[in-house]
Amino acid sequence: MPDVRLILALHDHQPVGNFGGVFEEAYRDAYLPFLEVMEDYADIPFVLHVSGPLLEWLVENRPEYVARVRSMAEAGRVEILGGGFFEPILTMIPHRDRVGQIRRYSAYLEEHLGVRPRGVWIAERVWEQHLVAALAEAGVEYTVLDDFHFQRTGLDDRDLRGYFLTEEDGKLLKVFPISERLRYLIPFQEPHETYEYLKAVAAERPGAVMVFADDGEKLGSWPETHQHVYTNGWLRRFCDMIAGNRDWLRPTTFAEAVDTTLPMGKVYLPDSSYREMTEWVLPSGRLVQYQDAVNKTLDDPAAHRLKPFVRAGGFWRNFKAKYAESDEMYARMLGLSDRLEGLSRSGSADPDYLDIAREELYRGQCNCTYWHGAFGGLYLPHLRNAIYRHLINAHNALDEAEGRTGPRVSVEVADYNLDARQEVRLENDRIVAFVRPALGGHVYELDVRHASTNLLATLDRRPEAYHAAIAAADGGTSDEYDGPPSILRKVVLKQEGLGQLLVYDRYPRKALVDHFLAPGATLDDIKTCRDVERGDFVTGTYLSRVQRTLDGVTLVMERPGLADGHSIKVRKTIGLEGDSGALDVHYVLEELPIGVPLHFAVEINLAAMAGHAGDRYYADPDGRRLGMLDSRIDTPETAGLSLTDEWLDLAVGLRWSRPAALWCFPIETVSQSEGGFEGVYQSSAVVPRWTIIADDSRRWEVRIRWSVEPARGTSTPVEEESRDRAWSMVDD
């Protein structure tokens, strides 16, 4: 009788920085019940990949689950796949880190699960052919990718009935194709549908090896799937179907297939990822056009025949072009990797601190925050904050490895964000600031070292392809799909008024963004990005120079430009002293029109703190609370403001030497979670503003002191005296 081998593989993953409650719910709803069912089917082996962040949580919080998996692995009932320890996109990180992450995770798996993996899971199946060299160097025999990858070489579905060999520089790797058909059948259709499909495959190609490999969260964590898969018994019916057809349907593992079958041939796979990912990476407008074109050709036989020969969609690396925030994290990560490599080669750095830095770097390479697709990813602030926390920890550990401790201050100029323009890094033992003179003179990263927090881990509001569906929906679900649950088919709004949040920024939501506003501009105007800008300084290029003194460093930026039609000059100076938790910012406006009012504002966006929590709040200079960080504030005059996050032990102080009117408002985006679309607080915009009427000097200036301190700390008398001295230097 014609037979077919079936490999059932699950990829269980939770990202670095995800909430403990999410780990717990996924364990309860998906990971544990799946294992409990499979323990009852001793004759059905399966394959399991558990990502490093999740396995660490399981080892710490559910050791009994780890013991059960280990027992099954040692008995040959489950094959364990390895991979990058902290689930990086392997093509995004240097070769040395690819090999290092895989080797480190293989050792961890052997320690806790008793087996050393032969194969690996490729995060998001993002593939470039040069990965073969790193995988081979790390001791990997085989991996698994989507059939979509293989189809792009011109292979037909009927050719994808086993594994293939691929090669790079003489290094060999075995690669299995994942069946997209099986991914959409399991678990969304009844087991009989899978039976019919595999029966047809067996008749067409006896001895075929078919692979189902997908996220384990589909079997219990996605909305309604726990009831469908476990309460309603889908998984047991599926296993019974396999058990009842063992005469022709043989469940197996990758290892057994490699050991008992021959490869189908050799193939060289193009750069790709799974099909949906190649769509999500497209620019939003082009993605809408692409989806429209695909929908119009679904029933076209000619288009279907052409599909294998058309390279549709985009290239994963362009997420770094689509989202500046992803590119900023990537550049920061890469710089730390390079620094770690240099110190490792030097032989003079402390090896213990180097190992700490390496682990923190690896954690900071977790892929989920570097892209955005169907669900939150980059849009989730707690995940962005986690990446920066580990990158800042790596930076701190590298300083320790070099023996750079105690009060110090430095300024360096380099292309830190890989845009072929020079940025400036001001650093001392308490903060690290990155400034971009070529783009508005913005501060685009501010690391608070004691809190391991980047206060500028912000996110711009931008168009996304799914926004049209949000705007059109009136709540509930927009589809009439009547089968088992499939989250990608639904448009569910988790709250009212989401359409009002579909606002798109005209400039990066960073710090020291210089505005000249139209008379009568309101808080709502600037929050909703109405065209009230009357200057060209917001994203204009500033000429810059750095200065060093015995006590500190200074970045001086200057730009001639237009303000409400008048030619003026703005000089913006940022100073940092050793052992100081503050940036001292000095604005000087020159060549102003005499007697003509100009409306000048400085926007400072602050992230990394929760928006709606009682222990995160605004306060006035006298310490009176003004509301949580998602509050709107519109006050005619104040000398400053503070933002406190008691949970992070972080207090951000802003004081300006001239009384200013003040706007504060939340920056919120809309993105999808597993439960539907929802608004997400990203950051708080703080905008002090002044009406300037120049006298004969045609000059005006203001100083802004931007401090970061432990929330439970207090200023010393020396710091207070220094601050007062700074205010007295202002020329009224």
C-alpha cells in the first residue's frame, strides 16, 4: 500500500521582555495541554522547538514540564530542535553571533533536556543562502523552511515530498520544506481534511515525507483555539486519525527521515521568509496594492500557473528601511557586537564581564521587536524597552570589562545609525545620549544607565495596510467565516474610537524637535499633525561641532532657516558634565525680526514608561501631581515639569529658565494583538512653548535642564547650586 511519512513539528516561543502573565497563559492554554495529549499517544513521535526565552521561563517556573519533555526526548518520543538561543533573525546578526547563539543554546538544551539537537529552527524562516556556512560551523545537520522558499526556485508542490541538500562554500546542509497546505489545515479544518490530502499525496508519490511545522500557540493560545483543539477534542481526533491509519500514515521526525531516506536532490534557495512576511515588509501603500492584485487573481488559472515563477513580495531586511526605530535598534546592537568582538580579541578585557556582555547582547537580538506584521512586534513598547534594556546592560558590562568605572565624560562623532551621516554620542557614567545633527538636531536615544532604560524608545505613527479595515469596521468581526477559528480572517476592535487614533506623524517623535508654530496653534493641532508648522527647523540639517573641557563636553549645533517667513538663526547647544545625570540645553535665536511675534516650541517625546498607571505620573515644579502619563496638559505658564516612574525608579525632570506655556499629550498607535486591534500608548510628548518678540538686540535665549535621576533620589546641594547658576546665566 502506498505510504507517506508525516512530521509534526511545533515551534513554541515567547519573546524576550514579554509579560509573565503571557508566558503563564500560553503555558496553560497551549504548551501543557498539547504535551498532556501527546503523552497518551506513545506511537506518535513529534518534533518540538522551544525558544530560549521560553525555555528559561519553563526551567525557572515549570520545572515539572521540562522534566516531562526531557523524559520523552530521552525515550525518542520527541525530537528537540535547536536554534539561536534568543530567537534572533540569523541574517540580521553577525556571523560570529549566529554561531555563538546556536552553540550556546545547543549546550543549554543538552543540559536541561538531555539531548544535543541535530537540527535547528530558523526564526521566522528568514533565509539567505550564506547561512549555510554559519549553520555548518555550529554543527547543524538540517533545518526546515517553508515550501514558499522552494517554489521560488521553480519547484512544483509535487516535487516537495522530502528533504533537499543545499551547499555554500562546500558546506552541506539538509533542508525540509514545510507544507503551507498543512499549515492551513492544522488545526483549522477537521482531521478528515488532512487525511484526504495525505492520502492523495501517498497515492501520487509513495514514501513521501510531508512536514507540518508551525507556531505552537496556534494550538491553544490563539482566540477560541483552546476550546476548539482541546475542549472540543480536535487534537485527540487528529491523533486518532493518525493512529487508525498507521498501515500507510507513518508519523516520524526529522532525524529519522534523514537517517532512513535519501534527499530529493540539491537546491539553492533564494533570499526569503514565509509568504506573509514577504508581504508585511512591503511599504504600506504598495502592500495594499499587492493584496488587491492578489485578491483579483485568486480564481485566475493563468495567475495560479504563473505563481511559482514570480518573485512576489519583499525582502526581510527592508523592515529596517520601513521602520526607522528598527534600524536604530539594529545599529545599536551591531555597534555593541563589534565592540565586544574587538575587546575579545584584545586579550586585555575582563573575560567575566565580556561573557555578561555577550549574553546581554544575545538577548538584545531577539527578533520580535525588529519587525511588524500581523501582530504587535515593534509596536509593543514593553518589547522595545526589553531590547534596549539588554543592549544598555551590554554597554555597561563592556565598560566594566575595559575598567571604565567612576565619574567620566566623553564625546565621540561617528556614523552610529548607518545612514552615511555623522552622529554624536555624549556619554558619562550616568547617561548616554545620541544626537543626530543632520536630522533636526534631535536627540534620538537617551540611555539612563542605572535603570537600563532608553527614554527615546519611541515609535512614530505611520500608515499601515490594515488601517483601512479599522477605519471601516464598527466593532465586532467583519467576516462571516463559519469554520474553526483563524485569527488572520478577523477584524476585531477591542475598544471604541480606534479610528480617531489613525494619525500619521510628519517628523520623528524624538527630543529637541524645534518648532515655529502658526499663531493660534492648539494642542490638538500638533497632536493630530495638522499643518501648523511655520519654520523649517523640525527636520532641517544643523551644522555641528564638539568641544571638550576639563569638566564636560558640549555639542554646538547651528542652522540658518526660516521662521514664519523670516530668516533667522538657531543655535542649540547640548552640554554634559562628568557625574551628572542631566543634559544642559541652551537655545540662542538670533537675527530675529524686531517687534514681530514668533511662536517657538521645543518638543521632547519621552517613552519607556507606562501611560496609565498610578505610579507613573506628571508633577509640577512644586511636586503636585498633574495626572498619569497619558494625560493631556494645557497650561499657560510653568517653570518646568517632571515625569516619574516609580516602578523603574526613574524621575525625569525638565526645567526651563523662562516661564513657558506647556502642552503634554500621549502618542498612541493602533496595532493588532491575538485578541484584536487596540490602541497602544507609545510615549508622552512634552512641548514647552514661548511667544518671542525681539527687541533691538534681535536675540532671544532659553536654557532647558533635562535631568534623569532615581525616583527615590534627591539632588545634592552642589547640584542645586549648579542648577541655580545655570539659570542666572540667561541674558533676559
